[in-house]
Amino acid sequence: MAGQLKVTQVKSGIGGKQNQRDTLRSLGLKRIGDSVVKPDEPVFRGMVTTVAHLVSVEEVD
């Protein structure tokens, strides 16, 4: 069974590209300090890669 990813926003999306702001919103992140838990799937890995400089990621079971 695949694990899960805990994604936490650590920097603001303001001033970033529109697709990066849209990706943060699609992940469910609205402000600095927000965290979400998502399944460890290629779709979410790609989203995290797009905004890697704005979020921190840790694996959760």
C-alpha cells in the first residue's frame, strides 16, 4: 500500500506564476502554515514538484 504525503506551505505564492498559485490551491493550501495529507501518487508528486520551492513535504503512514 502506498504511503501518504504531508504537504505544508512554507512560502507565499504571491508574485509567483499563475500555474504555481493554481497548483497550491489545487493541493488545498491557502496560506502559509497550512498542511494537507495526500496519497503518494504520481499526480500529487507532480504537483509538489511544481511548487517545491514553496512547500515542505514529509512522508506519513
